[in-house]
Amino acid sequence: MSTFARVITSIISSAAFIACLWWAYSVLRKMDVARRLSLPASARMLAILAVGTLAYLAVNQILNGLYAIFASYEGWYKAVEVLGGVAVLAFIGWLYTRLILEQ
């Protein structure tokens, strides 16, 4: 992979991580976890980092699979990695909707 491609993939991965953290922040705020559990700011930050990192693991798996498809000829193997990441994201989405419906 060229230096330019590495820089671009690094920027995309960083943006994806920031987006996952923002998503985790908005979800926890919408669920009003801080007020219900009366968490201090450091515990809220830890919860946001944990939830955001969980979502980012799936997004990162998808991104790495896509990067590898463009960089090599192992398309089937990398396509399965992308599907695995999509499955994890789908599960996170399902779990979120289930928690919303339980309120």
C-alpha cells in the first residue's frame, strides 16, 4: 500500500472512530443513563468510550475488509470479514431498538 493510501485509510479510520464515539454519546444521552444511574462525569465518559469502541470494532472490521479488497486478490475472505462486521453492527442496532422499546 502506498503512503498516500495509508494516510487516507488512517484519516477514514479516525473519522469512523469519532463518529462511533459521537453515536455512543447520543445514544447514552437519549437513554438518559446519567440521570437514572446518577453517574459522575468520569463514569459517563468511560461508558461512552466502551460503547463507542464496541461499535467501532465492527466498523473497523468492515473498513479493513474493504481496504483489503482493494489491496489484494483475496476477495472472498475479505468479503466474509465485511459481512461479519455488518452482522455485529446489526446486532448492536437490534439491541438498541430493543432497549428503546423496553422503556
